Amino acid sequence: MYVCLCRGITDQDIKDAMQNGAQSFREVRDMLDLGTCCGRCAPEARAIISEELAEIAARISVAA
């Protein structure tokens, strides 16, 4: 699903950025140039990032 139409960024692009080390909205923004045009994607992007962080934390706690 496209999250940022201005830059053509999908939810999978955001998840991939997080799997490659991004740990915050700011880091994802810097990696993908997300939310730098109109900014309407920021709330949805933040929600995806929060969900992905929760999933990563759950995987870590199960592995520990």
C-alpha cells in the first residue's frame, strides 16, 4: 500500500527501512525522504513504524 504518494513510498518500504536499522520516524524519514513534501503521510507512517517496532520487540522477547 502506498503511504507517501509524493515520493512513491509503500508500507513495505518503511518496514524494509526498519529491518535495515531505522528505529524511529526520523531515521525512516532520513533514509527514504518520507514526509518531506506535503506531510500528509506522516500519521500513517508513524502508525506503521509503531506497529513494526512492537513486532520487533515481541520477536526479541520471544527469542530471549
